[in-house]
Amino acid sequence: MLTDTANFRNPHYHGPGDTVDRLDYETITRLTVALAKAIKTMTRR
């Protein structure tokens, strides 16, 4: 998670129900790609 409010968005966050099968890989991929683009844009000179 990119923010410190993950526990409010995911009731299983860091608990017994926080298992791999509950991950949203499509969303994780979209966020990772967007973050990589943002970093690349910010580091261009």
C-alpha cells in the first residue's frame, strides 16, 4: 500500500486473513506501472 490507511481499506491487513488469495493483482499492477511512470517523469532532467 502506498499510504498509511491500508488498514481502513482492507479489513484483513496484517491479520490472519491477509493471504495471497485476497490480493488484487490487477490493481497492484496498475499502481506499480503508474508509480514507475511518475518516478521516471520526476527524475528526468
